[in-house]
Amino acid sequence: KFNSMLHSFFEGKIGEAVDIQLSSIPLIDALFSEANPIPVKEALNIMGYNFGKPRLPLVELSNDNKIKLKKAMKDYGII
């Protein structure tokens, strides 16, 4: 969707680009629900990449935020 957002914008389809950006807000919120890079590493793990757990002093993403992240990724179409 990111590429289509850029293509839409540069083709002058500003409304379409805005709609794509607005549809990504739940995913952005989920990716920034805890300190970076905790949610990003979890998202990559969910996608099948083996990025493991964050190193101390960081901890794993909370279960509530894991659920929100998986839902946002599914809704956005990346899993």
C-alpha cells in the first residue's frame, strides 16, 4: 500500500493517497504501542522472519499489544 500511496500522490490523486494513509493509522499506532524496536521486531517475527526477542533492558511486546498488532497487520493485508 505504501507504494500505491506514493504513486497516487505523485499522479495527483491526493484524495486516494490520503485514504491509504488514513487506513494505515491503526498499523502505525500498533507499531508504536511500546518502545521501539519492540513492536517492529514482533511484527517481523509474525511475518515469519526470525528476529528473536529484544535484548535487555527491553522486554517482549505485551500480550494485549501483540493481539492489537496482529489484528492491525491482518486488517492492513500484510499477513
